[in-house]
Amino acid sequence: MAPMGRPLLNRRLAAFGTTIFAEMSALAVRTGSINLGQGFPDSDGPEEVREAAVRALRDGRGNQYPPGPGIPELRTAVAEHQQRWYGLSYDPDREVLVTAGATEAIAASLLALLEPGDEVIALEPYYDSYAACIAMAGGTRVPVTLRPDTTGPHPAFRLDLDELRAAVTDRTRLILLNTPHNPTGTVLTREELAAVAELAAERDLLVVTDEVYEHLVFGTAHTPLASFPGMRERTVTIGSAGKTFSFTGWKVGWVTGSPALVSAVRSAKQFLTYVSSGPFQYAVAEALRLPDSYFHSLREDLLAKRELLAAGLAEAGFAVFRPSGTYFITTDIRPLGETDGFAFCRALPERCGVVAIPNAVFYDHQDQGAPFVRFAFCKRESVLEEAATRLKGLKVS
């Protein structure tokens, strides 16, 4: 017991210990395993973008505090990016806010927009920071589960729109959406997004959309929710440079939305990091203006890696859900005679020298996620090939 007889940790965070990513990455180091758990690339992004950061450092741009909303060059580049790819027009001075990665953008949005007791609908499984940020804001998390559908030729996780609608109550403040979706790889269709938009307008809800994997889609298209009628004024859209340009350590993200929404988020953000990533902001401004060929080659490279790892996982005996987006593959371990993803992932490094993440950690209803395990394929092909070779040992272990 702490001094004064009260636990030191705020009770809202008592349920959140060390993240599963820290635990499994430490296990990878301790066992010398291939880490396909945490979603970071094992090679840097474009050389010209890295050199842009070096140039900014040498020229003294961003070495001191940048402007609170972000440097004008990056805010303009973000606005141009939204117009270029989606036909969405944003004022870089009033409708764009630079953040310390998408994680801060999520935290600032929820802290700004929620009052204690407000309900937040989140698609389950969800990125682990969602739960913590909702708790810190005093909100109540209401999960709507994406359920596995194996009836068609391409097994995938699907959103039940009736279940989503039924989850809305008089206390619902906002929907926290993630598409392309981590960890399942689902990309919501135009029809699904239109239904979400209709529901939000009907029940006067805000929507925070995490779209950091927007350029990592395969055989489909990403459509921002803000592009639907009536949604621009009630949607906070979150983007990030880390996933698109393979510089996850730079922690450069952004928010776009109406002036009122961005102003609200900025009010919370200014008391979190205030500012961050000064020189990197200049580099990301240049990165967002890379030619279309960069974004196309990124997808083609990741598609090849998806197929390589998916084939290896299937050969090892997993049931594989090939993702439509992101750089994660969700698998079902039941064909291997396993049912407990936590136990399976903790034993996997010793069994075959590979680390993965149990999807159950992303669920409120952990029984729903118990047999599912996530692997990252944002690694070099040689690493994925070695991982596939090691995983074959599961059949005989």
C-alpha cells in the first residue's frame, strides 16, 4: 500500500499494466527470436525523406520549439494530401493539427471531446491505447465486435451493422473507428461507412477515425468517413507518417476536421506534449509530396510480403485471414490444436523462435479473441522467409 493508504496509480488506469508489445518484444530479445509481434519495419523508409530530416537539423529548422499547431509546411502538406487522394478540402491554418504520432492524436481527441460518463463505441478488437485513452477521459467503452466470417472464398472479420446500431444509447457521445483495421486487416466498405455516417447523423454522434493505414490497402480502396455527406463537421480524422513512410520512431501524426473540432482537440493537445518532432515535421512535409509511384510501390512490396508470410503460416497449420489492409495477419490457432492465444504466444519463442501477439489483449470479451494470433509482415523478405521456415516446426513439436 502506498503512503496515505491509497494506491499510487489512478484507478482509471489500474487495469492497464505493461503493454503486450513491451512484454513480447522483451521476450523476443531474451530468446533471440524473430519479432513479428510489434508493428515496426526492420528497415528505414525513403532515403530522400531521411535526408530531408538531416537537412532540417543542419539548417536549424525545428531544433527549437515549432509552432503549437505544427509547422506551416507540414500543415499545408497534410491539407494537400487530403485533397490529392480523397478530394477533401481543409484549411491548413484552422483545420489541421500536428501531433506526436497518432497515439497522441487519439488521446487528445478523447480528452477534448468526452465528459465523464460519456459512452464511446469502439470496434473490437482494438488498438490497446483506445481503452486506456477512453478511461483517462472518464468515458465508458462500449465494444462492438468484428466477427470472423469463413463462409466466403476469403475469410475475413466483418462489422455487424445491426449490432453497431443497437450499441448506441442516449449516453453515446462518439464512435471510435479504425479503418483499415488493426489487428484484423479489415477495410470497411463504402456501404458500411455510409451506414456509420447515417447512424452518426441520425443520433447526433461525433466520430473519431484512426486512418493511419490508409495507404496500406490491397485490392481495395480506403475511403475516409469525412467524405460522406454530413460527416465533415462531425468527424475527427487521424493520420500518421510512421506507417506510410516507415519512420515509426519519428512520431509525427495529425488531425484534420472542422475548425471547431480541431480547436477542441488542440486545447487538450497543448497540455500533453505541447510540440514535438520539430525537424521531422519538415521531412514529413516532403514525404507527403512524394510521387504516386512511391505509394503504389509501397503497396506492391507489402502485398508480396503478405503473400509470403500467409503462405508460410498456412503451411505451418494456421487458419489464415488474409488482410485487406494494414501489415498484420490474423490467424486462428485451433487447427493446431490450440485454443489459448496468450499461452500459445508465450510458448512460441521457445518452440520455434518466433514472436507474435495474442489478439485477446485487444478485446473486452477475451473469449471472442482467445484463438486468434497476430503476425506483422512489415519485415525484410529474408526475415519472413526464415520465420516461415521456423514456424513449420509447429507441425512436429
